Amino acid sequence: MTIFARSTIGGLTPTQFSTLFRLFAEPGPISQNALGRLVAMDAATTKGVISRLENQGLLTTQKDPNDKRRYLLQSTEKGRALIRDAIPVVKGITEATLEPLTKAERETFLRLLAKLC
């Protein structure tokens, strides 16, 4: 079982957490396609994750008034509260994940990870 799964952040999967966190970080509504690109998911996976988060009341979807083919997404207050509560837990998960590494190894790992992202 992964460290993330043991911590169960609001019952979210890592993919759901990542998606909701990206919405939390956005200053306003974002299109479903743009969100999918931000979290590196294909359209079908993005739609499924969004549907589950919407059913939990963690985000809202609405048709884009300027383009009826697009949906705009935004986290709800419930979703934002969950993310705010989860941030310390996620920081703890990161620390636990990096714990086996020396300080120099952590710095190298994080530098390389940032280069990939």
C-alpha cells in the first residue's frame, strides 16, 4: 500500500487529489481540456475523474458561455477546504517518501524532478 493510500486524504485517489489541487491553484474557472493537460490525463480519464469529484460536491461544471462545446470547472468551497486540510498531510507524505535519501540526494532528486516537469 502506498504512503498516499495509507493517509487517505478525504478518500481521494492520488489522481483525484492532483486534479482537485490543480483546480484549487487556479484563480478562476478552467476548461476541462486545459485541466486535463495540466494533470497529464487523456480526455476520457479526465472526464471520469471530474465526474467523481463533482458527485462528491468538490467541484462544479458549467457550459462555457462563449463556447457551448466546452465545460468550465471550478472547485467548490468544500473542495477548497479539503485541499487546505490536505496540504500538511501531503507535505508529510513527501517527507516520508524522501526520508531514505540524504540531503544531497534529496536536492538532486528534486532538481531532476523539476527539470522533467
